[in-house]
Amino acid sequence: MLTRCAAALLLAGLCGPAHAQAQAQDRDQEQTVTVQLVRSIAQAPYYIAVDKGYFAQEGIKLQSGIVRSALDTIAPMASGRLDVGIGAATAGFFNAAHQGFDLRVVAAMGVQGPVMATQPLIRKALWDAGTIRSAKDFPSHRIAINAPGDITEYFLTLMARKYHLHFKALNVVPLGFAEQFVAFKNGAIDAGFLPEPLSTTARMAGVAALDTADDGVGTGTITTFVFFGTKFMQEKPKAALGFLRALVRGAHDAQGSYLKDPAIATSIAKQTDLKVAAIENATPYAIDPNLDIAKFADQLRDQETVHHEHGELNYQGQLSFKKVIDASLVHEAAVSLK
């Protein structure tokens, strides 16, 4: 009997610490959140939350990366390889939602201000020469969008509507934001869209001018969303809520002229590898203080309508937004912070 007890105690002594370590590793893994986002100050609440330690205070460790478009996050989120995506609601997202992919829109991010934050830009030489003075002059010119079916295509459509132009009659060139900057410089494109602060950077460099005739098109339109994979929501509910709590705290700090705050501007510049001056002089996106996605369902519906008009959706009619938008977690996060 004594031998058995001794053996049991020895086994407990050997396995106890290892078991405790395994449990600690499991807990740590549960709070690791993988994130991919498009580089833009539309994500200001995220950058602020990172800098101020709001995620860390929720016990969350971030593994983050940069993507060209939110379209690149859909497949990994749906398969559970990615927890969170931050970017625009592309046509690809609507198609994926219709096919039943396991992801949801859970929170709102950047909203266009009085001057478009995703700004319509004209190549400086053409602007100075008076060749292009508004979207009315776009036909026969090369107009860049970030990617087919994304928010820049939507804004170009709104501008075309203003002048009774048909989107499909325009010479549209898909080109990533970083490539657009170079293309303006070498004359490869005549007009395009850059999110802030890249827009301000291009204007400061003298390669592009703001299309002031159209800078109010799209005011109040949401450009950026937070997407969660449903596997993440189901398997890591504490981390999912904690992530949104941290984001909402960041949103509370991203009000008014928040880019003029030297600490915020410096932090965003560091995280995006952009110049502080470009951040400080950029047009800030409006941020709903509670990131309430439920307020923007009608705008999401209009974007779906445009994608239908362009033949980019593989289904007819409208999505049931009950399967697309889930505002419950961000509402819970906002209430828990009061």
C-alpha cells in the first residue's frame, strides 16, 4: 500500500507541474487572436487600442498582418485559420455570405467625413492643365480602383451617378493602394482613390491633387468593417468580447480631431510605417463611439445593390442580413464599459 501511495505521489509530482503548464498554455492559446487588416487610418480605433494596451488588458495577444483588400481575409476566416479581418465589405464578401461562409460583420469602423477620406485624386499634371476637373471628365482616362468589387469601386460608381455616367463605360484599372502612388508619379493612371493618410502623402509629394468638385460624394458612408470568423466567436467567446471591448475603448479615443493628438498620430505612423506629418494633416474618418454596426445596415444594402448592378454577385435578390450582421457582441462590449 505504501509503495502504491509513494508511486502515486511521485506520479503526481512529475505530472502536476506539466499538467498545470499545459493548462496555462491552453489558456494562453485561447486568448491569442489572429488579425489581418488593410493599412488605413480608418482602423484608428485598432491602432489606438494596440498602443494604449487595451488588448493586453483584456488578456489578448495579437498576431497581425497587412492585406491588400478585405477580400483576402474571407477564405482564411471562413476556414477558421484567421479570427478577425478589418476592411471594406467587398463583392466577394457578399458572395461568400450567400454561400454560407462562416463569418459575420460585427462592428463598424471608419465613416467618410465631409471631405472624402478615401479621396478621389487626379494626377497633378492633368489637374494643373485643367484636363480633368471632376469625374465628369473621367471618360477616356485611366481610373484606378484598389480592387474589383471593393469600396473604391463603390465610390467611383457614386461619382459616375452624379454626372449620369455609366460605370462600365469608364476605363477602370484595378491597382493596389501602394501601386497607385507610384502610378500617379509615373503617369500610368490619371485618377484614383487612396485612403488616408496615403492620399495626403500623395498630395504632399506633388503627384496628385484632390478632386474638390467631388470631395463630398459618399459623405457619411461607412468604408470599413470588423469581420469575425464564426469559429472564433464560438470557440473563443471571451477573446471575441474582449477584442471588441478593446476596440470600443479605442473608438472612444478616436473622436473629434483625434489625428491632431501628437501621441495618436505618432502611434499610428509607427504602426503603419507612414509619416507623422501625413497622419496629422490627413482627413480623419468619423468613428462611431460604440462601433455600432446596426446603424449602417442600409448603407451595406446599397453597396450590395451596386455590386448587383455591376454583375459581381453570384446570386439574385437580397441577402438576409440576419446571417450577415451580428451586432450583439459590440453592443455587449459597449454596455460593459459604461
